[in-house]
Amino acid sequence: MAITAAMVKELRETTGAGMMDAKKALTETNGDMEAAVDWLRTKGLAKAAKKSGRVAAEGLVGVAVRDGRGVAVELNSETDFVAKNAEFQQLVREIANVALDTATDVEVLKATHLNGRPVEEVLTDAIARIGENMTLRRLHVLEGDTIVSYVHNAAAEGMGKIGVLVALKGDKAKAQEVGKQIAMHIAATNPASLSEADLDASLVEREKAVLSEQARESGKPEAVIEKMIEGRMKKFFEEVTLLGQKFVINPDVTVAEAAKEAGLEVTGFARVVVGEGIEKKEEDFAAEVAKTRAGA
């Protein structure tokens, strides 16, 4: 029986198996879908499907830099225990290194080959072996004259709970030294953008509306209120933009001023935090124990 792409797609969606594994299963079972599912189950290749609905909010961010290009990859797991697993960490390292070559976003990265197979299939196999759901969630790519990376709460070299990339122009040796300090600053302060010009317009409008309302509640004349709003917005920009923030290494200067003193210009950055924005399911421990005993 001829094995069609539609059949392979259906089996992959049903079992979570990789494309080549699904095709082989259908070939081995002469296109019988149910038999193919069983074939994958006996090989341990359908386990990932059962785990795909579980929340993966732990994991690691892996960073890699080469020739003016840097990447930060977030690979999630269900538990921090798995994030400390040597096999998981090796997977993060390999995926980050593969991403350096051509990947531009997560979907491209999933299709990129790692050791002769698409990253997505390699990840599916790892889910089956390790026994937890994993998600290749985010990829940030940064390019520039010099790219400096930093990881906070490092679990191993080049990976941790927070990954930062900074792009700089200027002397490369100086950029490495000062760039590392700026990267640490970014990890600590979480700036919303590089500069005022890069800020999300909706965020600016929302903040201005709040500050305007607060100023008008003072009952002062309109001309005074406008000055109040202007001053408060200036302070807001200084607090949320990287270049406007006071440098944590030397609070007497801003990040932009610190870079300028070193003969450098910061041209971009990326900050990735493991599990950021994922809603974690909170369960009552006693209720969980009771549920487990009831099912025993």
C-alpha cells in the first residue's frame, strides 16, 4: 500500500512521533493506522503524545555566540530536576549551536537538522526517553559588530535561568569587558527597550494616561500639570529604557554614558527568562495526595 503524506501527518498528530518514525510505522504495518500506533507504542515512540499536554515551565536558556551573531534558545521542561539532567543540558547546548548557523525563528530551528535529523524529531525522541514534556519555546537572534553573552543562575557553561545578549560597536576587547557588565545590568533590571524610540507605543500611551490622570487630581493649573506630566514621563523613560537607566556598576552615570566613556555604542540586546509568561498550574498538595490515593 502506498504511504501518503496525509497518512504520515495523521499518525504524527495522533502519536506525537517524528516524521520518519511515523512513515516507518506505516510501512511496517502496510498502512494500517491502528497497527501503526501500536507499533510506535511498542518502540516507545508514542510516549511523547501523552506528555504533550503537560505544562513545561522549567528548563534552561542556552546562549551561543560566533562571528557577530548571537542566539538565546529557551528549552522548557516540566521540572527543574530534568533541567539539571546532563542529557537535557547537552540538548540545549546542541540546539543553541545549530541555531547559530541559519535559524531565524523557532519554526525554522525545529526543521533544522541536528545530527542528521530535524531538531523537532530529536526533541520528540528526548521526550520519550526522559519522560517529561519539553518545549522549544523561543529563539532570539542578535547581530552586531560584537555580541556579548551572559547567563544568570548558570546550570552549566552557556546556559541558565536568564540568558542575555548585547550588541555593541567599538573596540572589540573593550566591548567584551564593558559588554559583560551591561549584560549583567540587563539581567538585573529587565529594561523594556533599548531606547525611547524603541518603546511599544501602546505602553507609552498607557503610562502617559495614568500619569496625566494622577497629575490632574492635584488640582493645579493646566500649564503646571503639563510640566508635571512631562517630568514624570522623562523619569519613566529613564527607568524602562536600557540606555536611560542608571548603570548598576556605577549609578552616577547612565548605561549610554558608561558605554560612551568606553568608546562604545550599544546597538541592541535580548533578555530571555525561563518560563516567562507561562501560567504554572498550582495544586493543593494535600488534595493531590488524596487524589493519588483515590486512584490507587
